Amino acid sequence: MRFTDEFRDASMVKTVLEEIRRTVTRPWVLMEICGGQTHAIMRYGLDQLLPPEVELVHGPGCPVCVTPLELIDKALAIAARPDVIFTSFGDMLRVPGSQADLFSIRARGGQVRVVYSPLDAVRIAQENPDHQVVFFAIGFETTAPANAASVIQAKALGLKNYSILASHVCVPPAMHAILGSPANRIQGFLAAGHVCSVMGTWEYPPIAAQYQVPIVVTGFEPLDLLNGILMTLRQLEAGKAGVENAYPRVVTERGNVAAQKMILQVFEPCDRQWRGIGLIPMSGLGLRAEMEEFDAEKRFSVSGIQTRESELCIAGQVLQGLKKPHHCPAFGRQCTPETPLGAPMVSSEGACSAYFRYHREEA
Amino acid sequence: MCLAVPGKIVSIYTSGAMRMCKIDFGGVVREACIETLPEAKVGDYTIIHAGFALNILSEEEAEATLEALRQIGAFEEEDQDLIGE
Ligand code: SF4
């Protein structure tokens, strides 16, 4: 068992597609929450293989895309300081702030370094005691344990020159926001498999019951995605609205309890702005009061930020599933991966970048 | 960012306050933190995200999922046999 090839088997993909065709009797709108799944769906062309009754709408699960503009502007201001080494996941470098991006700060001499893991940022802090090292801690529940571990590690090492700019977001409050909106079209959810590998599935039954929507935890390989879609459609056609797990080799009901504890050791729930969407109550994770010394926002007081979004970008509507990327007048014209106007065009999990890369200009 | 890939644990050690391991992704070996997976052992497959192991993969569950999907195929063939008769 290699846990990948087995779930890409072409003849089984065909079989499951056949079964989906047999199952569907009328139109249904499903949302895959996770931007990684959006990209996988496009890469394998699954959206084009599904029967026309099944519409996939792409969700807000792109941490880079929903990081608030104000925080990106703060990151840019901190990264420009000569005493700072600013560390970040690579995806953040080209995300447009109001005036610039991290990439251009680096071109102007700012010390901006890409790290693969937040623990690498801690190592950089150890190696550079005469610099302040700041890590841009963005992400969903999947990334929260790694970012929490970096703070725990820095504390254990007694580092005084490490801090994080935290912008954590959580999936369940976003589902509430989408389902509670009068404009909602979503009838079933593919829940994000890797968020659930950390958090388990226990948060979802109340949401499924409250809004009467099926929620199926789904993985990332073609067979995983189609199996998740099939299980959701079976529930919809049978008038059911329960929580099911189509990714049990990775996800359990309780999730990784030790990782959940680690998250809560460092972070606590807080209100959070989502870029393009607005404030979602208790949808974020912020540093706990006793971890305040690691809070970059407290360490570097940045003031006078005036945010300015592109007037053309409709990322907020794209992220809520109200519009598709190619409905944006700037898509592929003023806005491309080389000249992005909004974050969904740069992120490897952004819907606009997926549509551009896999040529869904007029799907 | 959540598109994590499975890899195989090849060694386990401690660094700073964290339990770490080396993971083999089909020939490419990288370091990852397994602090929240005390049961992890050499030979286990795990999913790595941002240098952090999320969970141990269950071979049994993987087989069960594949078997359930194979059943769909088997039914389909039966269906077709019936139509053919
Ligand atoms: S195509 Fe560009 S401008 Fe349009 S919504 Fe996407 S990121 Fe924004």
C-alpha cells in the first residue's frame, strides 16, 4: 500500500463516475471547502467528467486568500524594518497588499525568507540572535499545530527574538456563515480532509442538522474526491443530511487529540476578518494572553495603515461560492498569476489560479 | 497548503523540545515534527503538512475504502449481465 497510486486507478475512476451518473436524478450544488481540493479537481478534470446536474462550487479554504488585507499591510511594514528577518510560506510572497507585496519588499532590500515549516523560522531565530525573526502564521486548523509548535519550541529555547503574526482561521464558523447567508446555494459539503485529520469530524453533526445539509469528509486523490461526491449525492437523493467520512484512512471522529491540545495551549478562538468576506464571529485563532510575548502585532506597533483593495477584484464573491473566477471582468486580462490583483490568483489553493492554470475560461 | 502528501517514517529522534522524524517521500527525505503522534514508529505512513505530521495512515481503512469502491464495479458488471440476458 502506497496510499496514493491506489486512489488514482483510472478504471475505478470510471466505475465511480458511472455510479454517480446512475445516482443523480436532478441538479445539485456541492461545495468543496478546501482550495487544495479545488486544484485537484481541476488538475484531474473531474469537474468536466461529472454529469451536468452536479455543480461544484469552490469554497473559502484558501488561507492565503482570506488573510485580511490589513494584516498583509502590517506584514509588509514589519518586513521592511532593517532589524527584522521576515519568514513566510512561499505562497504569501506575491499576495498583493494595498501598495506592494512581500516579494517587492525583498527586492528593495528587506530580509524576507521562505520557509517550508514554522520550525525552520525558529531555527533562523536561533542562528540570528541580533535580528528579530517574525513568522507569518497563516492557515486553517491543518497548519495551526505546526505554528503552535513553533511558539512552544521558541519558549522552550528561551528565544526573545521570535514572534508570529497570527492570522488563523477555522472551517466550521465559515460553513455557518455560508449556510446562514440568504444568498446560499450550497446543498452539500465536501469537508476538507486534512483539516479533519487534525480536528476530527465531531464539529460537523450540529451543522448538518441545523441546516439540513449532508457533509462528507473527503480526501485529495481522484478516487477520494469522486467517492466523497458520490456519498454526498446519495444522501441528497435519499433526502438525508448526515455526516459521513470518505477518508477514513486519514480521518477519525476524534481527530489528532494531542494536536488539538497543542493548538489550545498557544491559541484561543477569536473574531476574525476574512479578506473579501468580512468579519466572521469566533472564526479565528489568536495567541493566548500568556503567549503575548510571541505576538508580532504587540512587539512591533504598526500604525497608520490605510487599506485599499483593487476595485476590479471580486475575490470575496468567489470565495463564498457566489461567483466563479471567470465571471470576474479582470480574470485573465488585468489579473493573471504574473500580475495578480487578488490573492486567489496567486495562491496554489486559490480558485482563480486553478481556473487560469487549467483553462476553465468559460466553464 | 493543505494538500499534504503521504510519506514513510524512516527514523525518529528529538530536537529541542520536539519529537522529530525523517520521512521518505518516494526517494526524497525530509524532516518533520511528530510531537503529537506519540504512537508513531518507523515504517508508519503519515501525512506531512508544513513540516508537521498530521496523523498515522490506516492501511486497514485504505483497503476497506478500496474494497467498497470495487464492490460498485462488481455490481455494475452484474447489472450488465442481467441486461445482456
Ligand atoms: S481573477 Fe483576479 S481580480 Fe478577479 S476575483 Fe480572481 S483574483 Fe480577483
